[in-house]
Amino acid sequence: MTISASMVKELRERTGAGMMECKKALVETDGNAEAAVELLRKSGQAKADKKAGRVAADGLVVVASDNGRAAIVEINSETDFVAKDENFVAFANAVADAALAAETSDVDTLNAQALDDGRTVEVARTELVAKVGEKISVRRVAQIDAADHLGYYIHGARIGAVVALTGGDADLARDIAMHVAATNPECIDADSVPADVLERERRIFSEQAAESGKPAEIIEKMVTGRLAKFLKEITLLGQPFVRDPDVTIDKLLQGAGATVSRFVRFEVGEGIEKKVENFADEVMKQIEDARK
């Protein structure tokens, strides 16, 4: 029987085993998916069976850097317990090193990269899933180059920020990275805020101000003031420096003759909807179902 790529892909998604292991199992079972799953489970390759549907919203953010270049990666697990496991931590660091060496910001490309031990990232991930019994995923990766100085900061292994600086020094770059980790700015400055975002906020502020019943010229001033405040809140240069709120990041950089060319901030699980189980509600539901 011919084993198609879609058959291998489906088995891989069900079991978490590697592509070659899945193809081999399908060949040995003449394309029988259920028998292939059983074969993989017996060989220890399918401990990850049915974990693909779970939510992996915990994990680590790791940075690897060398010679003015850095790679930042987010590796997800299902629980904080596994995120602290030494095997998981070692895997995350190895992936960051591989990302730096490969100079890639693409997860699929990173998954195909070889680690120092010769295994690809994907093979190492699959084997780790089998070992720890949780879904694990390489969620995202970014590369950052600096003209002069590169600074990064990791907070609690869950938030990481990398900043590329022109001018200034290494200490300033790290301070700005710490600030980015703490405040999560959306853009560097007002000019880099997308036009649709500005238009949306202006529309909202205008509708809110119109309810005041004040004259049009007053409303325009209210909208302009609120928009200016909004830009200070979401832009890096407009924010007060976390270590000295009397100084904005813009003034801090000007004083050092420096500019920020780029920053990247990752926070574990951001944007992932994590299901929160309520044990009491679950018990009550089971009781109610039993009474029906």
C-alpha cells in the first residue's frame, strides 16, 4: 500500500512522533492508522498521543546573543511545573542557540535546524513530549541585530525583551530592555503607530467627547489631548523611564546621544486563550448529569 504524505501528517498530529517514525509505523501496519498508533505507543514514541489538542500556554522565553546579534524564542508547555523541569530548560536554551546560529525568525525553519547533539529541534521536541507527558511547542522566534549595542532582559523567565541601540552604551541598552519588559510599549514612536490605530482611537475619543455637549472647537482640543496621552502610553519614547519616572525614554536617549532602532518583547502565553477549570463547577455538573 502506498503511504501518502497526508497519512503521515495525520498520524504525526495524533501521536506527536517524528515524521520518519510515523511513516515507518504505517509501512509496517500496511497503512492501518489505528495499528500504527498502537505500534508507536508500544515503542514509546506515542506518549504524546492526543496531546496536540491541549493548550500550551506556559513555558519560557529565552534569549541567545553573540557579537551584536540576538535570537529570542518562546517555548510553550502546558504547566509551570514542566516549564521548570531541567530537561525543558535545557531544550529551550538549545533551541535559542540553534535559532541564533541559523539566523532565522521562522518557526518551521527553526524546527528543521540541528542542535549540537545532531537531532533536529523537532525531533528533540517530540522526544521531550514523550518524556514529560505534556504538549510542548516552539511558538515563535525573532532575530535582532544592533548597529552599536544590543541589550536584553529576562524577567522571571516568562517575559523577555531585546533592544537594538545606535549610540549610547551596553548598560543603557539593557536599561531600555528592562523598561520594555516592564511596560510593553507597542511602537518606538508616534510615527511608527499604524494609521488605522490612530484613526480608531481618534474616532472613539471623538464620540466620547461629543457626548459632553461642548462646542466643536473644545471637542477638537479634547480629542487632540486624549490622542497625545494615548501616544505617550503606547510608544516607547513617550513613556516615563521605569527607573526614573521624571525622565521620558526620549529624553534619556537624547541625553546619551542614542536611538532605538528596534525592540522585541515576548511574554509567555500572550494571546493564547488558556482554559481555566473550576473543580467545584465540574463536580456539580457531574452530579447534575447523574440525576438526569
